[in-house]
Amino acid sequence: MTPVAPGSVIGILGGGQLGRMLANAAQRLGFDVDIYCPEDDPPAARVARHHWKGAYDNKALLTEFAEACAVITLEFENIPVIAADVIEATGHHLYPGAKSLAVSQDRAEEKAFLNDIGIATADYRVINSDHDIAKALPELGGTGLLKPRRDGYDGKGQAWVRSPDDIAAAWAGVGAAPCVLEAPVPFEREISVIVARSSRGETATWAPPQNMHRDGILATSTVPSGLPLDVEQAAREKAIALVDALGHVGVLALELFVLPDGGLLANEFAPRVHNSGHWTPEACQTGQFEQHIRAICGWPLGDTRRLFDAEMENLIGEAGNVDPATLAPGDVLTLYGKHEARPGRKMGHITRRLAPRKA
């Protein structure tokens, strides 16, 4: 791929906060940005050159959008694969491509793919009916977490099944949709690896943060993780193996459970920039948003060394109405430009530079 030159137009499918932060990073490197999404006045569109407002199955408008861009990317994984197919059919580069989307959009396909390339997950069963749950539950030790195969994030639409008595309510709770039933994992902590892969096959990772969740939503990501370096290195190697197997171009996040013995089990991956990597622009030589732009444009990847220990705190709901006077001198505030603070809605984040990294 010939490197994309500054002054070119980068297209982004999706108009949320990740698209907004990608657009800001692209503009700092000299690119213009167009946003394509069906929403009115989304956060990303307000920092872009142009907002293409259309459905993700509008072939004519998607084609026109693609023709206006030098390269196209995406900000969330639930973009319909048909949109990726339309854009790729124009001959314009879409990074990441349809394969990363298709695998990540189906939890059963995702787990099978991970296991096939040697990245272990929790034991699971594919569920198509309440009878499947009754059969699978004893095979998984009598307890399982029911997750729809498609859609759902931040713990939404999931249900624990702890006995046969829970089956009917759990199945109704997921809308009787195709699911996976996962065995519980006795993990010691959760981490993620943010990894970038360029169109030339170059890879780079950041220090894995320890992630804490509240009500199924990421609350904080902290580096260093406190884990032994060999465990962190094993996690990084899994993430690199994943992007290589997918042929992924751009940033990807692999979420992992750390077992008490230091073993690792994959939870899921997101084929995009990720909430648990929001600390990287303030704490590293190169942050995840700039790195993603570099990767999709065929530029050399930037240095991912960590310059500061850091903690990223999500601002959820009313916490997004933050008073700047309450910020400490080392706090960096990022707000997403959303007009309404609703319960469970990510409104922004604060990155706290805790201390310069020790050599």
C-alpha cells in the first residue's frame, strides 16, 4: 500500500466518541475526515469535514462516500458487514476489513476462532433453545453466563443461569435469541492488550492495563497492571497472534482473564480502538488513536513506550457533568460532546498521570 499523504480524506464509519477521537488524531496529522452514520448530529460529525447521513445498507451513498475518501475505517464493530462489502467492492481500502468484523460480531464464531489459533477461552456451548441450556448446564458445572451471539456490550442483555430453575427467565431475558453459555471463570483480575497492526504487517502493543468494571461497564484502567512481566508478555503475544491471524489492519483490543496461577483466558476482542486504551494518548509516546491512523494510512507505527504510570476513569451518566475546578493538576479531561447524560452512558473520561515511569 502506498502511504496516504497528509491532506487526504479519511472516512470513518460510525459517529460516536471513538470516531470523534479518531478524527481529532487524524486532523493533528494533517488529514481531513468524513463521517458516515445514520444519526443526526453525532459527536464525531461535529469535528469532521463532512457528515454523510445514511443507512449502512445504502449502497449508492456508501459508494459515493468511499469515492470521496483515500482510506476508510470504522469506530465500532457492529457496522453491518454489508457496508464493508460495498466499500471493498469500490476498490478503496477499508481497514479493518470484513473478516475482523464478521468474526467479532458473533460470539460463537469469535470463541471458535480464538481457540482455533491457540488462544484459550472459557469453556462454552452454543445455545439455540432453552433445551440446549438444560443440556449444557451440567456439562459446565451447573452454572453459566448466557450471552447473545450478536449485539450487546457492557454486560447488556446477559443472564446468569445458576440452576435449572433459572433457565426460563434467562432465556426470555435474552429474547430467545441464539446465544453462547459460558462457564464461570475464577479469575484473579481482568486485563486487556491494545495492539496495532499496519498494512505492512508491523505490530506494536501497549502495556496491558488492569481493568475494573462496575455494573458491567468499564470503570477504570490502570497501568502498570502489577502482573509479572512474563504474564504481560504472554498476553501481548496472544494479541499479536490474533491480529496476524485476522490480517487485521488498525488497532484491536483483546480482553483477557488472568487466572490465579498466571494463566490467561480470552474473554472477547474488539476490532477497533478501545475504552481500556483511552489512557494511552496522555501516558505514552504514541496513543491508540494516532496509532490507528498511522496503521490504516500505511505509515510506520509510532513508539508505544509508556512515559507515565496512569489511571483512566470513565465518566458515566451524571458523572459526565464534571466541574473542571475539581480536577487535580495531573488530570486530563476528555468529554465526548454528548448532549444528554443518561444512566450507563459514557460521557467522557479522565486520565490521571500518577508518576513518571521508572526506568
